[in-house]
Amino acid sequence: GEDVEQSLFLSVREGDSSVINCTYTDSSSTYLYWYKQEPGAGLQLLTYIFSNMDMKQDQRLTVLLNKKDKHLSLRIADTQTGDSAIYFCAEVNYGGSQGNLIFGKGTKLSVKP
Amino acid sequence: NAGVTQTPKFRVLKTGQSMTLLCAQDMNHEYMYWYRQDPGMGLRLIHYSVGEGTTAKGEVPDGYNVSRLKKQNFLLGLESAAPSQTSVYFCASNPAGAYEQYFGPGTRLTVT
């Protein structure tokens, strides 16, 4: 079945780059998403990439998509303490009882000063 | 626009009690969802709705019921709460034809 895999934890130092990785299963997924969840809050859409793109850059965020390996990554440049949060990868679900998005379990990013 | 709102924000129930969580959205979205989030489990879909008057089961529907009598509201009911239902509950919505979901701030429920 469909599944989205992420590592659960990542720790970096302030000012370093963070790279959060995700693997997905549905090669027909048209959009892939990154959501951010700050402590005590709901999920916010951070960025997304269309499947015909290899890369998308938005200020400090770079999304890379490797369709052959079904691998998605989110790079945060110059990571700040305010970037500490849980980051969820999500792919579009075209069937089944999982709603229209399948989420990974989330990667908790800890930024140390 | 307020976006997606959830009430209440916090609640403590005793085992066997019932309650209803309310989700409201003012974006005229067709699709609405209820998730629960537990440590190490990510988000799990409980029920969802693709339009007013329709509901469908998600991944973990047992012990919950839902209703979508009005397009802007999606209610999640617990008829007889159990400690296993202690969780943070999130509501989300999206318009038809789009995939990105918009989330509410969550309801933290504790069942003792």
C-alpha cells in the first residue's frame, strides 16, 4: 500500500543547513507537499512541488525531487531556532480510505544555538 | 477569514463520557477531515467528508462518529470515551480540485 517514510529526528546547529528527507510510493503523485508544525499548533503548508519539476527554491527553502528514486528532500539554509518544528512530507492519494493526502510520520527538527 | 477553527481547545473527559468536537471553516471548502495525532504515529485519518451530507471512514474510525449537516461545519463525536482516545485532534479542509489541506489549531483531549 501507499506509505510515506521520514526519519523521526534531526538535530542541527543554528546557522547550519538542515536537510529533511522523505520517500514516497506513488509514482503517479502529481504534487508533493511539505508541512510545518510548530509546538502546540496545527500543520501549516510550507511549500510544494509539482511532479514535473526537479527543484523548487523559495527563499531559504529548497525542495529537491528525484522521481526515479521517489525521494523528496527539504533543505533549510541558515537554520534558525525558529525553524524548530515537526516537518511532514505528504503525497497525493488517488484511492483508498486515507483522504486525498498521505502524510509521513513527521521529522522533528531541533536547532541548537 | 478565520480559516479553520476548532472548539474546544482542551478537554478532559472521564471514561464513558461523551462529547462533540466542532470544526468550522469559512473558506467554502468542500472537503473536510478529522485526524488524530499521537507521539510516534504521525497523523491518522479518522473520518472525512467530500461534501455537505456525506461522510466516509478513514484509517481509524472505530469509536468515533461524524456529521456534516452544513458545508462549513464538521462534527466529531465520541459516544463513550476511552483512555485510548487521549490524543490531539486536528480538523482540516480543502476545496474540490485542490489537494493542499488547511489545518485547524487542534483540540487536546485527555480521557482519564
